[in-house]
Amino acid sequence: MAQLRSLAEIPTTPPDVFVDMARVMILKNLTLAPSERDWSAVEEPLDEAARRLPDSTDVPGLRAQALVAQQRF
């Protein structure tokens, strides 16, 4: 995860990195106890991915996964 965060700070980083970050953070959150989960760590890269990849089908799918994992449906 630290490597993905480092990549995200480089202005020329491919936008798909933000999709990958969100995917990794969803999986990481699911390994934690519900009280320890940080869903903002998922939302931030998803917001950036949506900004950089407005036509991506991955972003809405990952948002849906995060909402289901939070039982917010």
C-alpha cells in the first residue's frame, strides 16, 4: 500500500493507480474489525479516480462494493 501511495503523489502517475488503491483499501478494511475500518481511505482514491477517469466502470463498481461492505445500501 505504501508503494501505491508513493506512486499517487507523482503527477504523471497513471490514473488506474487510484482504482487499484481503492480496491486494496476495500480488501484491507474487510480484514479489520468493523470499529477499526477507515472508509475515508477508500473514498479519497475513488474520488481521484473518478476525476481522472470519468468514463471508468471500475469506479462505480468499487463504490458499490464499499457501500455493501459498510452495509449502506
